[in-house]
Amino acid sequence: MYKRIKGITLIELLLYLSLIAIIFASEICLIGFARAQKQKAEESIMISEIESLFMYSKEYSLANNCICQVIVDNPKNSIKVKSSKDMDKIREINLNKMKIYNANRYLYTVGNDGRIGEGGTICISSDESKKKFEFVIGVGTDNIRINEVK
């Protein structure tokens, strides 16, 4: 008599391969979504760090009764705060995955009363998502408005 050979049929094989393909496709979608969310979070963190740098310079000048300078360093792709007392760098932000592509002022002074002396605009762009952001620094009310440039 013939002995029956056990194995899988072609239909079963196709079913297994299609299940693997569906799982693989869903994982690719999830990886893309996770990368987009990570990029969005990094942009949000960088934007809030730039805004907090200006707030820090205002608080520092009030607390230490000195004039602070916020310097936009385009070649080094950073923004830093210096004090008029010793001209040492107090705090600096390196824009790792973002780039300063336009700034109509490269020096902002914050008086010892905590007010920004000059208004201006700093434009940065994200290397990965190609989004552009505009920081509009207002004088008098000392507000910093952040716009996403389309």
C-alpha cells in the first residue's frame, strides 16, 4: 500500500504567505507613522526651546539687573544668550535637525527691565520634513508669535 505523505497544499502555502504579507505591510505603515510622529515631536521641542530661550534671557536680565544679548549664529546654526556683565555665554541652543535660513536681525538686546529692545523675524526650516517656521518677535508687548510657513 501507498503511504500517505503529509505536507501542506498550495492553497495553505498561499494563505500563509498572504498573512505574512499583510502583517509586513501593516508594520511598514506603523513605522512610517512613528517616524512622522517623532519628527513632529522633535520640531515641537525645538520650537519651544527657542521660545524659552527668549523668556530665559528676559528673566535673567531682570534677576541680575544686566543687559542680555540673544545672538542668532547662522554659520554655527545656533542661538545663544550672553550677559553684558561678563559677555560669557549663558545658554545656547544648537538646532540639530533644523536650519536657520533667514533672519532679519542677528542680535536682540534684552534690557535690565526684561524687555526686548528690537523686533524681528527668525525663520527656521526642518531638514527632514521640509516644514518652515517663522518666529516673529514683537517689541513693547514682548510677544513671540510662531507661524508655520506654508
